Amino acid sequence: MHRRDFLRTGVALTGSATLSGCLETLGFQTKSAWQDPPLVKNRPDAVYFPAYVEEMGMYGMTIDNDYRFALMYSFPHRFWNVTGQTGNKVVVQSDDSLHIMVSLWDPKTKTVLPADIQMTIKKDGKTVTNRVPWPMLSQNMGFHYGDNVSLDGEGSYTATLQVSSLQTKQTGAFASRFTKQGSVDIKFKFDTDDVYGLKFRRLGEKQGDRGAIKPMMKKVPAGRAPAPKSLPGRTIGTKTSGDADFVVTLIEKTNRFTENGTPYLAVSPRTPYNRIVLPRMSLSATLKREGSTIANGSLAPSLDPELDMHYGMPLKDVQSGDSLQIAVDSPPQLARHDGYETAFMQMPPMTFTV
């Protein structure tokens, strides 16, 4: 079904009722001409199938230095920002024109990059909006950056996307890359018919069940973490906290992550079902032997061609049979779309045996 068809259907369903009254009857809120679809009731504190799957449109894709950018759009919709362990719902406003989405990745490896992106949109040389889009999770797109934006009517626009050098620790072939700023201009035409023409479908009986739809963008990587079997080192185990999967691996002997052959502890958190990376977390580790603490410390956010986005630290004097506790000091500080907003919030510590 197209967006415009749904709205027309809504009017037909209520006969002489006004459009806003009709949409309220169907569960929509009268915040904007676009309207948010109904939200699943009785949502679990976990990843779940949302009520609707929304189509996205592509405005453009281009490359600069080590960075490839894609600019996409959909109709404005709600999302949840996260501060600490609290999710704050962002509702659609009456002047919102689009939900703009930006993806950033390494064109060589297709690794999605954690960064801060500056977005400036101009029309006829005049700045319409200038902002840093939120790092986000959505089931149909994975890890990306986005926000609802208000434009100055239909017409031609230019979006300038800028990224500074990555602040995350980089290792392996990434150690000498992503050190320069990237900046691209993507021209696009905003036409409300294009937005109304986007398709979406209701998930029916599956909505609210635990699970996730598959990312739908074929030419834009979703930010999948490596499969556990493909990670380097010795896999210690996989456990779940807050419905996120945590794969722990220990890279021993001589390695590129530490000096003097010190073992390297790597923790790779990801969403269930689709293995989407979970950046912007704070993790710490405690190693114990026979009840005594041998080592503890924070795990540094890191980016590696084999481990992708992960958290790591040197771990001296580790022995078989040691107890390793991984604590989530701060859950992913990522905005979330429907289906992710109730997960990855309350995240108790996990204990592994080396």
C-alpha cells in the first residue's frame, strides 16, 4: 500500500468524518499532515516486530576520501532518543517535511563507520537547516544517522554532508585511514508526491512478537557485526543482556592490538536476528580467579577490519578457568525506531568462564 492510499482508505472507512478524526480512530495522532502509524501495544522489553514496515527513497550516493555517503528519505515518523537509560519519544511536528537518513561507510570493506556527521541543507543558496543527525537504529536500515526535518516547500535542494576524522581507536588496516575530513554535496528534489508514493505494509499478526524484519537497502550496508565464527582469536562465549548478544573473544600471543604479546580481550555486541552493531556503549571487564580480582578496566570502543565495531582492552595474566564479568556501564546511546526502542536499556552484567 502507498502512503496516499492509506490516507484515502482512512477517509473512506469513516464516511463523512474529517481526515484527522479518521486517523485518530485508526490510532494516528494529528501532529502533522504525514501522521505516524499506530504503535504496537504491550511491547516487550526486547526487539519486536513493529506494526508497519516503511519504504525508503534514495536521494543520492557519493564518495570523498575514505568515506562513502548515502542520503535517503522517508515520511516523518516518531523515534526515541536515549539519554542514559531513559528513552525520550520524539513525535512528528506539524512542519516536518521528511525523515532524512544518512549512511556512512568504508567503500573498501563496506564497514559502517561510527562518526559525527554535520548536515546542512540549502535551497537557492540559503540555509534551510543545519544540524548533526542522530545516530540511529532501525530494523529496515540498521545503524545510520537521521532526523525529521522541515524544508522550505517543494523544490530543489543541496545537502552538504561532512564528517571529521574518526575518534574511535582504529587497528589493522584501519589504523592509517579515516584521518581526513570528508565532505560531499548531494542535490535532491523534494516533492510531496514522492513521499506520499512510498509504500508501507502492515505486519499483521506478527506485530509485537519478538523478532525483526530484515534490512531492506541492497546498496547501503546495514552495519552487521561479523558472525561469531569469523572473529579472530579464541571465542570465550556468547551471552545476552537487555536482548543484545555479546560475543567475547580472546586474542592471545603476538597480535596487532597490544604490545609484548599481551592477550587482547574483544567484546562484540550486536542486535539479535540481524547482527547490527551497537556503538556508543560503555563497557567494563573484571577478571577473577578463585574469588580474587586479577584485573579490571574499561573496554575502549575500537574499529578493526576483522572485528568491526567492538570494545577491547589488554588482559594480562589470564588463565583457563578464570571468571570474566562484562558490565554494561551505559547502554547504546542511540536513537531507535519502532521495534528497537524497548530493547538494550536495562542491561545486567554477564559472567563468562575463560
